[in-house]
Amino acid sequence: MKKKEYLKMMEEHSSGKTGNLFQKVHVTAKRAKSLYELDEPSKASFSHKPTFQAILETNEGKIRMIPSASVESENELA
């Protein structure tokens, strides 16, 4: 691991911006599972193992968590 790259895994916790931590862990775990299910050439294109890749994507904001209220309203509309 490159010097100070481990800091990308860390996140400062504050009550205002963090949101629901359980939901964040759940979304990250689902992303890691989907990365593990990819074929080998696709997994090889990532610079990290799937679990670490999912953590980085979540912390960098590449993965967006949708509040459960908006998901329920979408289900009602369908």
C-alpha cells in the first residue's frame, strides 16, 4: 500500500454528515459482494481487492446511499 493511502479508509465521524452508519455498512457490503461476483478479468482491472475497493468507493462518494423513504415511494409508484 502506498504511503498514506490507508487514510482513504478512514473517515471522520460527526453526527451531522454521517447519516445511518448501519445503512452505509450494508451498502458497502452489497457492493463488495457484487464485486466478488464479477469474472476474473474484471476483478483484475481493480487496483485493490473487492472489499477494500468497495470501502474506497463508498468513502470517496462514488456510491450513493438512497434513503429508504424514497425507495418505498418508488416501489409504490411501480
